[in-house]
Amino acid sequence: MKHTPLLHAVLLLGVFSLASCMHDPTHYHKQKELLGKRLFHDATLSEPAGQSCATCHTLTKGFADIDSRAVSEGAVKGLYSQRNAMTISYSKFIPDLYYDEKEGTYVGGLFWDGRSPSLQAQASEPFLNPVEMGNHDKLMVVDKVKRTSYYPQLIRIYGETENVDSLYAYITDALAAYQSSKEVNPFSSRFDAYKKGNYTLTAQEKVGLDLFENKGLCAECHILERDVIARRTLFTDHTYDNLGIPKNPENPHYCVPQEYFLLTPDSIDLGLGAIVRKVEENGKFRVPTLRNVELTAPYGHNGYFKTLEEIVHFYNVRDVSDEFPPAEYPATVNKDELGNLGLTPEEEAALVAFMKTLTDGYDHHGDKPTHQHKD
């Protein structure tokens, strides 16, 4: 075939365009997000096959458990972790675990107990956890990824290597990129539209917002101030608290074989205390975001509360009612900001109504804009 100068020019332009795309930071990051999404939804990466990251973190459930289980079952039938699957939405904004000397509290860290310092570190754990995805080692995960149709995409993005640690780091980096994406962190709720002047709160939602900030004391931990990095309200200060949640008698972790049991001998979850090794932090768990809370039932570190209404009622009457069993770990329970709020049933309902405005996926197009609200 005879090559004309024009054909040479077209071929060269194609080569330069491809190289330019790979060096363009926005395109490069987007490719990592897409790869991470495929990894996130790939159910062949567990041992045995059948469980993906999305099994316990499903988009339609606010990136919590696909079946709204108190505790998610692992890839191996009959094995369960000890805790409820937290939403991964907005986790990109959680800082590394540190102690705030001024406030006298620990802040940040991923998972309920803060043990993981970053999204990438967090993404690396479930693959190798015997009560989650069940792989024996990094090599087992890497070999499975090598057999996928998208492995060439990984090589195009990160380069070729036979080093298992490097390949595993590429996999978890791509997962972290997806978990940092707009799909996972959309800020698309009615509350966000309200702040932009594109949604008018109902009368009940307005009452709920006022209660949230004042009488209900919710905003003491689920703060309304804009996060410095997100520049939006995250509805968490990333601190730790013992809410006095009872043991969940339906927690299936109590029945796992002893070699997989992760609680104390008397079946107590020490939370943060076990990570920082301080008895005064026992029973404390990280304050989760309330974004998408309507979708992420059940609630609490052990999934004790089946509905949003139930946990709001618990916050309200814990210390003045015999409706709930005693705390799992009584010694460090927060008795200042919940337990005797004095809310009426109508006020509890208003709080729930407001929190339902935090569900992502609201389409405000066609609505008449109102005035914009400032944080």
C-alpha cells in the first residue's frame, strides 16, 4: 500500500492524540475511575467467586449493603464480619485518624473504628479479609484480575509489571479513584438544591432542620458547616462517640467459628478503643455522614436499628424509657447530647423528614428557583 503525505499526517495525528490523552490529567483520572468501577462491580474477585465490593456497597442503597442486612455475609457462606457495612459515599473527605488536642477527641480514619488511613488502604482490606471477600493473599487477587477482560486497561493506565505488590497497589488505587468519583459523591440531594435556591423545603422539613440544629442536638456531631475540602456540608465531624447502642441479638457474627470471631470473649465490640488501645475510647465509633441515610438502613455499628424512625426515637428517649436494652459498652456512653431530648412524636417525624432531604438523586429541573441559602 502506497502511503501518501496526507495519510502519514493522519497517522501521526492519531498517535499524538493518544499520547496526549494519556498525559492529560483529567483523561487519565477518568480512565482510572472507569477501571475502578469495573473492579468494584466484579464478583469474580472473591474466593469463592460471587461477591464484589458492590455487594456490600450498592449505589441504590446509598452504597450500603445490597440487601440491607445488619451485617453482610462474606463470600464464604456462614462467615460474617462483626459490623454493619458503612456507606462509602463521601468517604474521600475523611481525614487520616488523629487526636485533636483542643477538642479532646479522635478524628478521622476509615471504617467504623478508624483503622484505615486512606481510601486506597481501605480498598485493600476486604479482598483479603476471610469474613469478607476471602482471598488468601494479594497474588490470588492479582491472578484473578489478570484473567479479566479489563486487565489490558489496567496495563495501559499504570504500565506493565510482574511485581505483585505493585499490581495490587494499582488495583486499589483504581478502586480509590472510583470511590472518589462524582458517581459516589454526587452532592445531588434536595438539601443541596435547597442551598442553591433550587428547592423549597416543606413546612415539616423546615421544622426538622430547625430541630436538627437546635433542640435535637443532631448538628453537634452531624455538623452543618461546610467541610473545608468538600466545600459542602458532609453532616459529620468525623469524631467518635458511644451512643449507647445495645448489643444486636440478631448479629450473625456471634455464630461464626472461633478463628473468625472478632469481638471480646464476652462479645463486646470495643470499636476505636481496640485500635488506639485506650480504655477510655472503648465502645466509640466514628460519626457517619447522614447523606443518603434514608437508604442505608439498618443503623448503628451493629445494625441494631431497622428504621430511621427507630434510631431517632432511641436518641430521644434512651435515658428516660425502658424501650431499649442497656448499652453494649456502658462506661463511655455519651449522656450529654442524646438520651433525653424531649421531642414530641411530631418533632421526631419532622427530623426524619428533614434527613430524607439528604438523599442523592434529586432532579430540580423544572422547579422554580428560590433564593440561595448560605452556609
